[in-house]
Amino acid sequence: MPRLATSWPLRYDLGQGVEQNFDDAFQWFCQAAERGHLEAAYQLGQSYSYGIYAAQDYDQAIRWFRQAAEGGHADAQYMLVCPTCTASRSTR
């Protein structure tokens, strides 16, 4: 999937060329992640892990980190095995 899939959410996040809008950034990341974009899935994991753009939800964070990790995203793989990161906080 092209880099465009994550450039638009980042533009809304940072307010680059568009009005800054975190809700729109989150929705763009969701759309890209649902289409299999690994970086977008990782960013959603981060969002849910730290409560950025969305309410903190460790189970959702793990869901998105796992999707990215299974595709080979190294940072997402780390988040799943790090003992002080998201995976240890899940209710599952």
C-alpha cells in the first residue's frame, strides 16, 4: 500500500496543509489499517496504547500491533514482546 495511506492522517495530526484535526487523523488511520497498511495498524496500536485520538484500550492496541507485527512491522513486534509495554496490560 502506498505511503499516501499514512501521509494524510499525519497531515491532519500535524496540521500540515490542512486544519489540524485529530478525529480525522484517527479515521484516516483506521481506514488504512483496515485495508492492511502496516504502519497505519501500528499507529492505531500506539493510539490505543497511549490514549491518543481514542480512549486507552490495551486489547485494541494489541489487536492492531498484532496485525502490523504479523506483516513484519518491527516496532509492532517489539510492542508485543516488551514486558513493560502494551501486551502485559491486556485483559486477555
